[in-house]
Amino acid sequence: DEDDDGDDEVIKLKQEVWEQKKYSLDAEKQIKEDEQFVVHMSAYFGDFAEIKEEAINFRDKYLLPAIEDGKKIIIDCQNVKSAPHSFLNALLATPIKRLGMSAYKQIRIINAEMNIRETIDFILEDNTN
């Protein structure tokens, strides 16, 4: 019977340690999330991101403040089939100009179709020279 009490105590301690680790990992994850701003393009603009006014509104409301706060911008293009130069330029040119060469470090593009990736690369190049 005394052995059972010891086992219970060990289990309780293990649970406490696990809870602390989990809490610590959650806090680290939150800090990482606080240091970046993720843009899920299809969630905001649909699979065809083409309306320039929407890009401008989003840029002014979310991207520029995030950059002012020193956050990294992650542009996730998952499911986006089309995003013309005019749209992407309206969304990204001003933030890139403000960041200068550090735009290459501060703005990350993920899950982009080749044509969208090439357009964004062109906009990066165009606005950092």
C-alpha cells in the first residue's frame, strides 16, 4: 500500500513537470507568433487575388502596422491560383520600400505558384534598388 502512494506521487510529479514543459513550449510558440504576421492570402483575398483596392486596404490596415512593430511578414499563397502584378505591387511595394534591403529578411513567401513567386521577386528587386 505504501508503494502505491509512492507511485501516485511519482505520477503526480511527472504530470507537473509535463504541464510546466507544455506551458513553456506554448509561451515560446506565442512569442514566435507575436514576432511575425502571417498572411493567409486565400483567406483574405480568395483563390483569385486580383482586386487592387483590397490589397491597398489590407496593406494599410495590417502590413504597414506589422512592419512598424518590427514583425516578420509571412505571405502564405496556399491555394492562390492568380495574383496579377498590379495586385501584388499594391500589396507589397510600400512595405518593401520602407524596409529597404532588409525586406529580403523580413518578408517570406511560402506556398506560391511559380508565376506568383516570380512576380513577387520582381517587385522585391524593383523596390529595393
